[in-house]
Amino acid sequence: MSTYLTTSFALPYSLCSSRYQELVGPPVMIQTDIEIRSFGPISESERVYSMDCYFRQTWFDSRLKFFSQKDVLSMDWKFLQKVWIPDTFFLNGKSSYLHKITVPNKFIRLRKDGQLKYSMRLTVKASCPMHLRKYPLDTQACPLEIGSYAYPSTDVLYSWNGDDAVTVSKDVVLSQYDLVNITQSNRTNTVKVGDRDDQRSILTVSFVIQRRRGYFILQIYAPCAMIVGASWVSFWINRSDAAGRVAVGATTVLTMVTMGFGGRGREKVGSATAIDWFVIMCFTFVFAALVEYAFVNFIDNYEKQQIKKQLELDREKKKKEEAIGSIAEPQDTPVTQPTVRFQEDTDKNTRVKNTDESLRQQQKQLQQLMQGQRLTSLRRRTFTTGRLSLEKSAYRNRHIASKVDSYARILFPFRNKKQTKTADSVNQ
């Protein structure tokens, strides 16, 4: 007896499998369909989704044929303990359960030709691998895999009960997503069992969902865009009003930090998403507007200091010219020419008067420049000596600060529009 057992177990698995097929016949075909009663919630942080559904399985058992006037017999859940049922499970399930209030929500119908239809109400919580690089402009595909826990494909085969085996009730509404499409497929999976490989029949349904964007437009995109636009208002404020421009720049930067990096409406993922890049781009423009005023203020102060030094140098040169003119009088001038001497005195008084008027005009222009007004009548004079002459290259482009503001009014909106188009093309 022991010799016979040892010999039988030592046979190759392929021979045992073929012999087994001859004894038991073809595999049992189990047709499956699902009716979804509710879908959600969906958690991006945990990568899971849940749904409430009616899960139905149909197969034939020739041992249960009967002859009666009724074609179908409805049995309760206790009858399931006396017949064979498939050991179906969800491969990517997390914490699925059967509803048991007030009794286990399952039943079986037996047709007289031996067909059994097994239905149960389940709440399925399954894993959903999500790719959030385009969040919140993303579209996800959440799968549900169904198969046998112990039986190989030689014993049990699964198939969908028609092309529309997975249906969704009309009253199902998702809060954050739109259910775009449902795809069905089946495959054969290889499972390692001991020292051999078993082939398992697997059914797969994929729920394609698209995220709704209205919440993010109202809470993130629109406020951030308005903050960026508000930061550009400082380009039209007079550069001498330092308090006003600094207040606008600092307020927009702090608001952007709170609004964009506060974490509201954003999932904690390991990589940067589309909304992260949008917030970073908005913060860059807001911070650049603040830095632009710092540059403008530096250039403006530098111009004022240089013009002030130039006016002081001009005043000193005037004094030296006057001193030289009063000392250098001709020695051979005859005293008996009152007409010529009177003419020289008249010319000297006129020259002194013109010099005083020129100094007053330059002081007035300096005051206007310190108040942020544009010089309209500053005359250039050529001196043979001195590094700070108005003809030098350092002073050929006065009012650089005003030009920077003028360029910023055009450059910032243009660059923002271009960057937005580039970001949209990348996200798509």
C-alpha cells in the first residue's frame, strides 16, 4: 500500500493534471457582473477607493438539476452552506466586507437545468495606483481585479457576463470626480504554488475618472492670478513713494506664500504637481516685482548722488573762474579811458548776474530731482577737466529708473502670458 502511494505521488505534475482533467471534465465557467450603487470616497494620500455594489456570479452544476413546474427556485443564504460556491476574492482589495444587517445580504437562485446565480451586496475598498504629476488636472484609472483564491484555470475560469457586465446606477454622483469610462478585460495570471506554477483566471475592470477643476479654479488659480496682477500695480506708482511700493510688494509676497504654500486643496505627494509649478511661477513673478523696485530705487539714488556731485563741481568751477577773472586785469590799461572802463564794469556785472541765475536754476533742478520729477531743462556744459562732466558716458543715460519701470509694465504681463501657455502645454 505504501509503495503504491509513493509511486503515485512521484508522477509528473503534467501527467497528474491530464489524468485529473479526464476524471473531472472541463473547468467550471463562472460568469460575473457588477452593479454599482455608490462610488467613493477616493483618497489620493492613501491611494484607495471604495464602492458599494451588487456582486453576482453565475455557473452550472449538473448535480443540482431537478424536475418541477417552477423553472427557478429562490434560496436563502443558508442554502449556500450545502452547495459548492467559487472562492472568489479581490486581488487588490484592502478591507472589503459583506453587509449583514439585518441578515447576510446574499441569496442564490437555482434553475432546473442546474444553473446557479449567486448575488451578494459588498462594500469594496481597493487600491488605486495614482499618477499625480498633473494634479489637479489629472485623469486616473482605478482597477478592480477578481479571481479565484485556490482554484487554477484548469478548474475555474472567469468571464464577464456580456459587454456591459459592469453597470453604474443613474443616481451615482461623485463629489470630486467625473466617471468617464469603464473598461473590462480578462487575463491569465501565473502564481507560484510550492514548486510549481499555477495559471489563474483573472477579471479586471478599470474605472476611468477625471477630477473636477472648479474648486481649484476658485480657491487656488483665480486668487493667485489676481495677486500676481496686483503686484504689477507698483510699476505705476511713483518711484519716490517708497512706502507705497514696498507695501504693495511685501503684501503680495506674503499673501502668495499663505495662499500658494499653505497646503489648502493640495495633496501631500512626493513629487511636484501641476498646481505646485503654477504656484511657484506666480510666486516668482510677485517676488520679481518686489526686487524690481529695489533695483529701481538703487538706480534712482545713484543718479541723485551723481547729479548732486556734478552740481557741486560746477559751483566750484564757477567760483574759480570768477576769482581768476577778477585778478587777471590788464596792467597797461590807461586810466584816462572812462568809456572803456565803464563797458568792462558793465560786462562784469552782467556775467556775475548770469552766473547767480544759473546756480539758482541748477539748485531748483536738484530739488525737483530729489522729489522724483523729471528734469526738463537741464543744460549740458562742456568742461575740459573733471571726471563728472555731463558729457561723460556715465551720464549719457539719465533716468534709467524710469525706463526700467516702463519696460517692466510691458515685460511682466508678456512673460506671464507666455509662461502660462507653456505650462498648459506641458500639463496636457
